[in-house]
Amino acid sequence: MPGECRSPGSARAVGYAVLDRISADGVVIIMHVHGIGVSALKGGRHRSRDEVQLETEGPIGDRVFAVVDLEAGQVIRTVEHPSLVTCHARWDDGMLSVEIAGQRITAVPRLSGRRLALDYWGRAAAMEVVDGPWAHEFSRLLGRAVVLARCSVVGAVIYGDSVTLSTTGSLGRLAREAGIVVDERRFRSTFTIDTGDAAAHVEDSWAGRELELGGARLLVGRGIPRCAVIDLEPDTGARGTSLLKTLAGYRLNAGEIEFGVYARVIRPGIVGRGDRARLLPLDGPGQSLTHAQ
């Protein structure tokens, strides 16, 4: 998972020509938004959403808070503390609710005034320690003294671009190679795109292209390097698969094992599960592709 290591869509989308992309053989491929996920807590359980508001900086409510080891001066990483994925956080209307070791703690987070400037993969991450009941419980769970901090800048604890994309075609290929069902939450993507019968990893070819999802528009970027976090069970944090090893067998590229692609928001808007999406043609947004009959 970058930053840590260094079912079909909704009924309203079924049968709709919701995205048109022409394959190499001239066939129009129909696609739509299959899944949406965010986590208010960096490294916490990936929460499925019916819709999300995208702003220029990224998804609203995504990775707003992080667990920090003040003595070490670092953000806690899931790959080192897998139990973090058991923590289910909700951040709604100024209220933070986090389930930690089966206990749900809900309160209004109060900024303490203690500001932090932590190194996060070579760049400064501006944060502020939060007062409240969470630090004690996180410390008990992780077995080390930690605090909860709020990011002062959107995207402070994100390794690459603020939006990540994966596709059902790529997930299906990995499932066939591994011989198991692959839970899409293992990749913690902002959006999983249903690519129908398109080839696995078709998203690699979208780099540099604009992609409309619902009311928003993205600029697709490079591939996402992965690590052992994808081998953690999404609800329990238990290790038990060798998906990274399997993926390395056919996705190793210049020392990186890539799955999915980054994207950044170039037009804010709301995106819902089952929404149409459209890969814009290279010659500009004024022309559209023709739907298959």
C-alpha cells in the first residue's frame, strides 16, 4: 500500500451505457463506478460509501486524522501495526467516532495547539495533536504511546495523488492468478471502476487522460506501487494471503509492484456508486465517443 510501505454496481447502473471507451479493436466498452471507499483515519478500516464529494484537494473526509508516535516523530503505518485496520472511524458534522478494540468512542475533537511537522515520505506533514479520549485507547491497542493528530493540510499523509483508481478487470485477473476471491478493500481505492469485459489493467493506458466520474473530472496519473498491506484481511488485519507475491509474478515494473493508478481532481463534484464515467478523447472534451448498440 503506498504511504504505508513506502459485486456489480448499484441497480441504477445495470444495463446503462454509462461510460464509453473504445478498445484497440474498435469495440466500445461500457463502464461505471462500482465502489467508493474512504477512511477518516489514516490506515483505519476502509469505509464503503454510496457517494463522495471531491474537491480540488481530494475526497472530503478522507485521511483527516492519523495516529502519531511523538517520540519517534512518525505517523503510525499499517504495515507495522496491522491492528490499525480494525479501527472504524466516522467523521461527520464535526463529530469523530472511532471503534477501537470493540469500543466506540465518540466526541468532538479539540485541537490542542501542539503543532507537528513530521517527515512523510520526504515531505513535511503539518499536523496538530487532538485532545480527547482516543490517544489512550490507541496506545493500548498498539502497545506503544501514541496520540491522535489532525492534518492541518488536506493530503498531508497521502503518499501520491489524492485519488486512487482500481478496476474490476484487474481485480478479476488477480483473483484468477491467486485462486481466491479478492476483496477490493485490500487496495483501499477511492474508486473501483467496473470495466466490463475490458482487459485487466486497462487503467494503465489512461495515464495523462481526463476521466469524468459523476459530476467530477480527474486527471489520471501513474501506477500505484503496492506492498504487504494488501495481504492483510480488511476487517481483522490478519495476515493470510500471498497476494503481493502473486502480483509480483506479472506486475513487477522497475522494482515496483503496481496495481491501479493515481488521479487528481481537476473539476470538483459529487460521485456516486453506479454513476456514469467517461474517458475523454485525446483531442479534447468537446467530442464524445459513440455508444455500442
